[in-house]
Amino acid sequence: MTSELYVPKGTTTGVNYVLDIDPKRAGWTHSSLRIVELGPGGTHTFTTGDSEWIVLPLQGGCTVRVEDEEFHLSGRRDVFASVTDFAYAPRDARVQIASGAGGRFALAGAKCERQLPARYGPAPEVPVEERGSGTCTRRVRNFASADAFDCDRLIAVEVITPGGNWSSYPPHKHDEHRPGEESELEEIYYFEIDGPNGFGYQRVFPSREGGSDVLTEVRSGDAVLVPDGWHGPSIAQPGHDMYYLNVMAGPGRTREWRICFHPDHTEGYR
């Protein structure tokens, strides 16, 4: 299944997006991710359809217009520099992104039922946490985690892993609905690596017979799909910090991130 789960940069390029992963492409039902690049003075318009979306600047700033509301996003120099502000667009809406200086913007989406209000997410209100210890330390920016920002289905966070470290560790999964213990969530990892010629590795392995199984090198612009299975570690090359954007959604009636750690890899980490 490696070729299906690993999405190299440029393999889903279309007219509007340099990366375009929708439920049909992924073979699931909820999670989506698009990356749009705009030149100076560029604009991009889209309709949200049956999904909610967050416009997240990866590089540069922009103005996001959702129907009659307008949000000015300061953005950032790049994903390694800082957290960023963002904008939320509900389902059944028309959205325009305009950037005076140009930039690169992620559209994280999830099929949903409720139409929530369009909103602005200020950068200072993004909760940031240090997770893990030692060579498993990483920084998590919970801009749209289940307990930080209100969405109907969408859950999204950013992770910075220092060069040489492991993250998404211990391996964990969220592919079963077990109330109070585990959520069923489809997940997309989108990667950027700091510095020229940098790379990392991503592991996904089966939690059931015939389940997802991939070990792949990842570089800036690549993505990995996690429809099921244990995932982790995400390994950063020494000297090159790794960034990944996680986009998650699932069929559960309650929007929550509950995970199960692999029992063989938790010694000293729980």
C-alpha cells in the first residue's frame, strides 16, 4: 500500500493546487488538504461545499473573504518561524484568498453537518505545548485541536520536531470507535523540512490484518495518508528540523482526539 499512502510532492498538482487530497483521492470519507501558492497580487476563489475549511498561512500573509466577512491574516515568514493566525470558513460558503506579496497557504478541510460562523483565529491564542522528552521532544501548535478551536468535525495541529528527534512516538492509533478510549479519525500528514536537501522518515504499520503499512522518506511538500493503523515514529534528519501539519476528521458524533498507544513501545513514555 506504500504507493497509495505516500503522496510525493507534485503528484496531485492541478490547476489550482500544488497538493490536492480529497476524500475520493484518499479513499475515505471526511478529511481533505489542499495547498495553494499565490504570486504577488494573486487570488484564489473556491466554494466550501459540504466541508468546513481552515485557511492556514504556511508562508506569507493574505486576506480571506468569506461571503461578506473579511479577515486579514498576518501569516509568517515560514512554518519554522512561528505560529500563525488563520481563518475558519464554514460549509456552503464562497471564499476568496488574496495575497499582496504572495505566499503559500494550506486549506485543511473536513466534511461536516453543521454550518458554524466564519471566524478569525489570532496567533497569540494558539496553545503551544512541548510534548515528549529527550530525543522525543517536539513542539505542538494546537491551533484547531478539539479543545482549542470550535469546528464541527475538523481537527488540525502543527508539529515541529527538532533535527535528529523522533515524534509521533510512541506509535499510536485512532481507527476504532471505543467511547472514552479511542476515536475513529482519518489523518493526513503534510511535511516541510528546514534547510536544503533535508528529509525525514514516516512509519505506519498495521493494527489489523491487511491494514496500512508504509515506511517512506519524506521531503518538503510530501504527504502521508493514515486511514488506519499504528503511526509513528516521524523521524527528523539530524541538522534539519521537521514540520508536519496533521489534518484529522472522522464519523464520530463527538469531535474528540482519543488515541491508543502501542503496548510494546510505551515503556518510559507514559
